[in-house]
Amino acid sequence: EPEVTQTPSHQVTQMGQEVILRCVPISNHLYFYWYRQILGQKVEFLVSFYNNEISEKSEIFDDQFSVERPDGSNFTLKIRSTKLEDSAMYFCASMGGGRSGELFFGEGSRLTVL
Amino acid sequence: DQQVKQNSPSLSVQEGRISILNCDYTNSMFDYFLWYKKYPAEGPTFLISISSIKDKNEDGRFTVFLNKSAKHLSLHIVPSQPGDSAVYFCAASWGSARQLTFGSGTQLTVLP
């Protein structure tokens, strides 16, 4: 069964460092998303990406964040200068071109900022 | 801004009985509703969905009911099994980007 894969599964970084989280969405999907979940809180939308550009972003997705689809398979989330409050699980998701509404999520990347 | 609310943080049910998880929403623009199941340290797993043009969708042991006038949906699991123990998130979407707005989740525990 096709799945969304994310790397790394866990990253520890120092405050102020740049972090890149990687995702390989399901191969024939066209819509891509990043979400995050701070420990004990709800899953929050960060950004959606379609046709090589951001289609929607939340207030959380400020200038410190960027996304990129550098080739036909990877979808990355970059945090330029990490803050303590960026510590969270980051989930990548993708959706097919039929826009069924069903997003398929990866296992997540746990980011710990010290 | 809680557009999707799950007011019960936890629910315990005996194996074999029905589990009913509830969700309320405030944004009338939502036109698609989903339930996800999540285990610790894993991503949400899609369970079942319903379009706003329907009031019921069934898939095996799982049934989702939508009451648009009350802006309320519920997930029924019958019969409940211990393997169903997880956090269940209600989510809703609208618009071209179809991003999901999640509720805060309900921890379901099915007791053997």
C-alpha cells in the first residue's frame, strides 16, 4: 500500500540552527501539506502546496518557514532559525488529484530544539 | 479559534459495546468531514469521511453521522475492540486547498 514517508524520524538541534525535514508523498498525489503537533496539543495546519507553489498557509507559517519540492518526489520543510517553541511532531501529508478530501499522513518527524 | 471541537478528552467503553465519539464545528463553509485515528508517535490514519451532502456513511464497524443543522458529527464504532484504543481526531475541510482543521482529539480506551 502506498504511503507517505518522512525523514528523519527524530532530530535534535540547537536553538538558532536551521533544520530541514523531508517527505516523500504518495507518488501520484498532487497536493502536499505540513502539519505539526506540539506535545499534548491538537494537530495544526502549517502550509499546503500545489502546482509548485504555496496554496494556503497558517499564521504559524511565518518567514522562518519555507517549503520546497526540489524534484519530482521530495517535499521539504525548512525552519531557518529554530526556536524552543518549534519543538513538535511535524507531519507531512498528501492528497490525490481528485481532491477527495482524504489526506494521507506520514509517521512524523519529531523535532527537539534545545 | 476552535472551529472544530471535541469536548470529551477521553472515553472508556467495554469490549463489544458501542463507542460514540462526538464532534462539533462552527464554520458553515466546511463541506467535508473526516475521522482519523492516531497512536502515540505515529501519524494520523484516515478512518472514514462524509461529505456535507450526506447524513450518514458506513464502513464496516464504523459509521459517521452528520447533522448539518446542529453542526455536529459523530463516529460510532460497533462492536468496539481493544485494538480500537487510540486517540480519535475529527477534522473538517473546505476550499480549493482542502487543508484540514482538526479537533483536539478523544482518547478512546476499549476495556477487555
